[in-house]
Amino acid sequence: QKEVEQDPGPLSVPEGAIVSLNCTYSNSAFQYFMWYRQYSRKGPELLMYTYSSGNKEDGRFTAQVDKSSKYISLFIRDSQPSDSATYLCAMSRGKNFGNEKLTFGTGTRLTIIP
Amino acid sequence: NAGVTQTPKFQVLKTGQSMTLQCAQDMNHNSMYWYRQDPGMGLRLIYYSASEGTTDKGEVPNGYNVSRLNKREFSLRLESAAPSQTSVYFCASRWGGDQPQHFGDGTRLSIL
């Protein structure tokens, strides 16, 4: 069983829809949670970064962490064609662990249809 | 704002050839990382350097070596390339503490 599970999709939604992307994990030591966006033939770009449980909002993007369920989500409101990309969740045990190493999900490919 | 720069962007090798992938960052970051990305496998850590002068193995280090040349540069070497090493290789860096990693645009490597 992988430490981090992510539905690979692909996921296609019409422009303007709300998108929900999710990851589950098994390691309760994870404290830092990230979402990266990766456009085709580009490197991952950090989108959202949260610590422990709760919500964090940045414009049209909301990251949600539920540590009790070991479940994280990324919501995209008013989705745009420019949001079409692969979204990777990532997590780590955090700075107190020493050398921070990220564990990634496999990514969800999202297409926003105009 | 160059960020993390990887060279080359593309490379084709024959089995048994050697190759060094270069990575440089201009953000004064302390830690640097090498990942490979394969379909259905996600990003997997090959080696990392927590600070200048140190390197450690990640999840999939076999067949690779690294050198932290200075604070800016971290290279990945394939001594005898194998078809199983066909992948997209990403370098990343971060300052430290609770700061996140920043990635380059990758090197696409094919081994025939």
C-alpha cells in the first residue's frame, strides 16, 4: 500500500465548475501538506501549503486538511481553462524531523472544458 | 528570476553510456533534491543534500551518484545507463525550516 493515494483521473469539468481533488494518506506523522500544479512538460509549481488540520484559502483555491481522517482536498472555484494541468499532493513530517523529505501522490490530470 | 535551472532539457543515451545531469539554483537555498517521475509512480526521491557538503540516499538511489559541488549546484550522475532509467528527472531546492521545495522544469532522459 502506498503512503499517499491519489485518484489519477483524468477529470474533465466544464469551465466555471467547482473542482474537488483529493488525497488520502496512511502515515499519521505527516504534518505539512502541499498541492503542486504541473503543466505539461514543466516542473511542479507550488500552489498551496498548509500545516496540520484546517482550511487555507488563496483566491479561487482552498486547501483542506482532515488529519483525523488522513484526508486532504484541494477545491478550485470558478475553474478556468488555464487550470488544466496535473495536480500533485505532497506531504512531509516537517522540519522537526530533520531533513524534510516529501512524499508525493501520483497526480490527478484535470481538464477544464471551455 | 531563474529559480532552479536544469541542463540538458532532453537527452538520448545508449545502454551503458554515462551522463551527468546538472542543476543550479539562484535562491540561496540550503537543501537540494533529485527526483524521477514515471507514469503511475509519481515523483520519487533519488538523492538529496540537506546542506552543502552532505548527501543522502532517497527512495530509489541504485544506479545513481550525486555531487553537491557548492551551495548552488547539485549534479546527478548515471555511470552506466539502463533502459529502466528512462524517465523525467527533476531537481528541487528549498531554503530550510518549514519552507517548501521549488522545482526545475526537468530533464527528459531516454535510454535505448
